[in-house]
Amino acid sequence: MTINESENASSPLVAVVDDDESVRESLPDLLKEFGLASKTFTTAREFLDSPFIDSTKCLILDVAMPGMSGPELHRELLKRGHGIPTIFITAHQDSASRPEVLEGAIACLVKPFSDTALLGALKKVLKLKTAD
């Protein structure tokens, strides 16, 4: 787990769960530009075992990961009573239209996605003070 927090401790926390190291390295910088705190996790299990589930305001979740997939993690969180707003990300265009991915998700963005697309999805659930 990597912790990347913006300077404002009251910023909403966004958790990023992706097995792709480049995503885990780049997204926190972008989220910080949006005024958000972030924590990154390599696997779904790592996130489930973390103390950050209750404080996470939005989850950016890779669809296809070794072990537990993004949709499986999403269902597990719901089963445990954690309805964290979720943005799925995927490298596979066909995954973006699968019902198990779309069900309950804010959005499903296909990599590489634009900063604007991510910001638009985040604005659906978080009160962001950004210049449009």
C-alpha cells in the first residue's frame, strides 16, 4: 500500500486499487491536483485488509486483477455493508459494457482515459472545488 495524501487533511479520500504500477504511480498525482487525498493498493485483498475502508469516499477500481477482480471486490464491499461509490477502470473496451461492471458503478473508464473523464466521474459523488 502506498499513501499519497494531499496537503489538506480534510480532503475526501479516494482509494485506487490496481495491479498496474504505472496507474498506482500516476493517479495519486492527478487526484492531488483535483484536491483529493489518495491511498493506493496493489490487490483487492490489500484494500479489504486495510483500515481505510470506512474513510474511503470513492474507489477507483481496476476491473481485471489477479485474485479478486474489481467487480468481485465491489460485490464483497456491498455484502459487508460498505456502499463506496466506485469508478471502474479497464484496459479492455468490452469490459466497460459488461453488466457486472456497470451495476452500481458511477462510471467505467477505458484506459487510457482523460483527466476530464475522471474528474467528471469524481464530481458525480464528491464536492470538488475545481475551475471548469
